[in-house]
Amino acid sequence: MIKQKEGIELKLLKDIPEFKIGEIFNDKWLNKKITHPLAQKPGLALAGYFKYLNKGSLQIFGKTEIGYLNQLSENECKNQLSSFLALRIPGIIVTEDQQLKKIIKDTINKSKTAMLISSLKSSLIISRASSFLFRHFSEKIRINGVLMDIMGQGVMITGKSGIGKSETAIELIKKGHQLISDDLIEFYLNSNEEPVGRYIETIKRWIEVRGLGIINIVDMFGFGALIEEKKLDMVIELEKWDPKKNYDRLGENNLYYQILGKDIPMFKLPVAMGRNLSTLIEIAVKYFISRKSGSESFIEHIGKTNEKN
């Protein structure tokens, strides 16, 4: 699912607020391309062991890396760092606003390598950078539906146009749940090979309500009603009630919705007059959570009861 050949220029990272970049050294080399989806700490590569170094990765210099270089003599520091930089890495982010010795700055400058200084800790910058890079490199797909965070679960609500997805989403937002995207969702696979959905920039914050038009969720419910992305845990498909159809009444059906080659548990909810869809969706999510935690289904309960008898 990862496109290794398509790189991303380092300069695209410098203006992203979540990276908290302060100083930039050697900005003329910001056009170098990152070609690997994982940010990496060099570790032993600074000591000359390059076997497990991904040369196309963004390199993160935390306190361990800078501490190691600082305890070397100037000549040793120059030689070790020069050998590392000779691998032509795409760029470096130094964490926690660490102060660098002049020999480090001079050696990096001579290697034609850009260096960004972030106030974040190593664990945070690696997590955020890797997430950003996976979004870039991963195969993507766009799907019609509504994606929400309900009780901590990423829930996509699907169904035919006019079935009531957006109206149901507004009811759920009123109850304190959060919206990621209405109408169109972009999915990619994260570093754990899990589908993650996020909004489309042009329709961020907007949701359509037939009869009222397209409304701004943030204006109506505040910034807390909207989040940027969410791992997908389950799918709920709304369908028009058909009195001739035999619906699952015992919870025996195990349905799945496939996204980017991954099977996601799915529930189908018939839409009929008088059914409170937002409440039913909340119940479906609670049921899903309880099943994940190991609670038994009605069929399992009956089976155990029959065995005892």
C-alpha cells in the first residue's frame, strides 16, 4: 500500500504547526526529498553502524544523539557526523530546542543538509512526522459517507443519498460526539496497516442539511465538535426499511466492509418512521465495544444455558 518512489520535499514540513519548528539551518537544502514513510532516530548509525538505517528517512536527533555528539572531541564529532551525513539523508529535525555546538552546525552545513529545530520531544515528533508521511505515501481512497468519533470509536455511517446520514450526524454531534467528515471521506493506511479517515480540506467543517442548506459545524457547535482524523473501527449502513426483508434479529450475521484491503465490522440499520437513529447508532457502538471486550452474545448465552440443562 506504500508508494516508495514518490518523495516529499522537506520544506513542506517546516510550516506545519503541529511540528513546532522554530529555527531552520541551511534552508536552501529544504528541496531534498524524503522517500521513506517512517521518521527515524539514527542511533548507532552516528557511531558508524549503518546496517539498519533507512537512507530516505527523515532523521530525528533527540537528546541521546546530541548528547553523544557533544561528549566527543571536536575532531571525533566532525568525523563521525561527516560519515553519517555522507549517506545523503534528506534532512534532520533536532528536538526540544537543543543547543548545538559550532562544530555540529559547521559539519551539517558543509554536507548540504537542512536542519530544523523543534520544541517537541523525540517521541512526539516521530509520531507526528510518521503520521504525516504515511498520509503522503499510503494508497488512498475516497468514500461517500459520514465519519464520526462516537465513544472513542471511529464510525463511518453509509447509505444511499437522502437516507438521513447528515441529519443523524447532527443529532450525534448534539449529544457530544465529534465529526471528522461529512459526505466525502479520504482513507489511508497508517503504520499499523489500519484504515484512517480524514476530512477533505474543501469541505472541512461543513455539513449538508436538506431544507437548510450547508451549515458550518464549528460555528454552531464550537471547535470541539470537529476532529482532523480517526482510525476506522466500524461501519454502520443505513437502509430503507423493507417489510418483505428478513432482518437479523439475533445478531448472528457477521458483516464486513472492505477498505484498502482491510475488513471492517459492519452493522446494517433499517430506517423506518419513528426509529431514533442516533440512539440506535449509540447502542450499536456500545454493543460493538462490549463484544470487543469479550461479553457474550445472546446466541452464546442460549448455547451455554442449553448445555447446563
